[in-house]
Amino acid sequence: MMARLDSQQAFEQHLQRDTAQRYVAQFAGCWLQSCFQPIFYRSGGVFGHEALLRVHDAAGDSVRPDHFFASLPLLQQIDADRLARVIHIRNFAASAEPGCLTLNLLPLTVVHEAGYGGNYALMLQRLQQLGIDNGRVILEVVEYEVEEGDGALSAALGAAAAAGFGIAVDDFGAMASGHGRVRALRPDIIKIDRSLLLDYMQGDNGQLAAVLQLGWEVGSRMLVEGIETEAQYRAMCGLGVELYQGFYLGRPGFLPVRREL
């Protein structure tokens, strides 16, 4: 049985540097890498970057992250999720990029860690060591369901919010990311799934209008994902959406290493 990742030393055993001196991790026979996609304000300024996981098997072939997680037992899913955050944070710190860092978070990880204190002490300590203010870090709850329900998820995220982290709901409109989750979590940011953008561009504006109204009601900032054309960008600007992400504005890529950790 693989040992649990419950200390900095345990995490370090899985970490290496690639030829560009970026942090990578080896876990369950696969290699984990960080990519980052920029997020922009409507004005064009950079709000921050979303950390995205890239997975390759021992032969070097790409593996979809959702397939990778689905192949693991529950506790290994949680550890892989935490390990991904470790390399993302280190690579972001090494890049010396300004702005926010958004980190994807499996709902099951949030609820599981809440049962063991959920105080994020190790993460907070490491952020301080790396010179990243925890107020710059936004935890994105991805669209998967959690058996315990969104009420338990909301309670579990209380510790993260109390520690000063921002909270985002990812892919609103997909799977479990809907009105109920937003009302339960009252996130700082709602990330609107690309499917709602495409519906709007095809003349079905009801769902997107409802999301914008919901964001206003709960006090969330709105971010639209999947912007791939100028027309889409201009349409969302016309609705007053604050934050933007997509290939038209910036593709995922590696960040340069600008400082030694």
C-alpha cells in the first residue's frame, strides 16, 4: 500500500525537477506537471493564472486528468489532488508572476480533509515560506458530486475561507456545479462553463442571464471560461462580465522559472 502524504517530507519523496528546473511529481506510475492559463480582467489586465494538471504515463503518453483520478482508489485520489497543488504552488512561486493563483480542488478532498481538522496548516506554512500571500490563492471546487452533499462541502470549505483563501465554483452549468452548490458555498467567483457561453451565442440567453442574476444575489464575481473568438469576448464584455479565460486570450503553458526556491 502506498504511504499517505501527511507531511512535507512525504510530499518531497514524490517531487523532482525537470530539465527546465520546473517541479514535477511521480505518483502511481505517472508523471504530473503544471501548466498555467492566464485569466484576464475585462480591461485586458491579468487577474492571475489557473493551474492545470498535465499527466503522462511511464511511456510518456498523455493521460486525461479525470481518467487518472478515476483509476485511483479514494485515498490515492486525495493524495494525488494534494500533490498536484504542491507542484502548482512551487512552480507558480518560482515564476514570480503577480496576481492570483487558482487551484482546482476535488470536492472529496475538501470533505475528507475537514474530517482531519481541515486547517490547511501545511499549505499555509508552505505559502509563507515561498512568499505567496494566502489571499492571492483561490481554491476552485470542480464540478464533481460529493456523497456527503453540498452542505457538508460548504461546512468543510469554511476552514479555507477562514484561512483567507478565495473560493470559486468551477464549470457552473456542468455536472454538480449548479444553483444549489453556489447558494450553499456562496463563492467569491463563479466560473461559467463554456456550454452556457455557446448557448448564448446561439440565441439561448436564458441560462446565462440566470447565472449572472445568481452571481449578483450571492455577491460573486463572474468569470466566463472557454472564450475562443473575438465575437464571444465582445458579447461577454457587453454583459458586464468581469473576468475572462480562454484560448482567444491565452492558452495554457509553462511559466518561466525566474527565481530559485
